[in-house]
Amino acid sequence: MEQKLAKLEETIGYQFRNVSLIKQAMIHSSFTNEHHMNKLACNERLEFLGDSVLEVVSSDFLYRMYPNKPEGELTKMRASMVCEPTLAMCARDIQLGNYLLLGKGEDATGGRKRDSVISDAMEALIGAIYLDGGFANAKEFIEKFVLNDVENKQLFYDSKTILQEIVQREYGTVLSYRMLAEEGPEHDKHYTMQAMIGEQSAGVGTGRTKKAAQQMAAYQTILSLKKR
């Protein structure tokens, strides 16, 4: 475990003085339950702390970066940066799921790839860095791995709404989604959805829920339309 965590430290560019903090950040509640550990040994308390640190840092970042945007727009942008799907995307960038300690059931049902699990672990890691190295180190991590590429992440977050507006404005037709595939057992479904501009096939997306697959399909469609 220590060797794996050392690789994670190398990836994020931060070395823990108190290694027990990064270990705890990677312990899912399913693991503590399965091993009859104290329930406080899992990463949920660190997640609680990391969530608050993330909100402060992202608010400060957006306030300074966009001095002319009103409160409502800043709130919407912050929501796009710290929502579960976006945090999960950030967690995948550093392959955070590979380092998690999960119960056998959670692991077998795809917990390492589940948005809710890896986004929570991302917040727990932020909390761990904050406790170990203080606010400045947590801020540096958040700005490097969460607040990078703000416009693209907001585009992803708002993809269905943005695509709806584009289709109505430029095509004068209806945007819809059709399911191409539904795979996996009941507890571990994967959906593939395709955006449809009128009768024309557009972007394809996959996800663990129909809504997530539609969001990805919309995002891929927007990226494709931008290239044109």
C-alpha cells in the first residue's frame, strides 16, 4: 500500500509528512464495514473537511478571475467546478480509483469507477492535504487539479442546456436522445446514449446512468460542432 501511495504522491506533487492521512483518505466506508473497523477510520470526515476547503478556494479563485461577473454567475460557475461528475473527471485524471481501499462488494460492482465514490475520495484527499500541509498546499492542489480548464468544465456541466439552446437557435428543430446500449448487471449498469438533432445522429456518450450518458453525449456533440 505504501508503494502505491508513494506513486499517488508523485502524481499530485505533494509528499505527506503524516502518511496516515493519505491512507485514511483512500479508505471507503465499505472497507471499514467489511473489516469491522471503527467507522471513523474511513474517509468521510476528511471528505467533509475537503468539501469546505474546496468551496472556499473555488470561490476565491472565481472571484479574482472574473471581477465583472455578478454573484449569480459566479455561483453557477462554482457549482460546475465542484459538482460530482466534474470532481469525478478530475479524480480520473490522477487515476484516484486505483488507490482506494474498498469492500469486496463495492469493488466487484465497479466502485473504483463510480462518480460518487471517486469524487468523495477527491474531497477526502483535499482534506488530508489541508490537515497535513495547511491551506496553501491544499489551495495549490485544488488549483492544479480541479480549477484548471474552467471554461471546458463549465461546458461539460451545462452541456445539455447549452446544446438545447444551440439546436433551437441554429437548427430550428428538436434535440432528443436515444439509447444505443444498456449493458451490465442491475447493480452495475452502463448506458450508451446518442444525441439526435432532429433526425440526424450526433455525439455519443456513456455513463452509469442515462442522465450521465446523455450529458456526455451532449458534451461530445458540442465539441464536434465547435470543430466545424
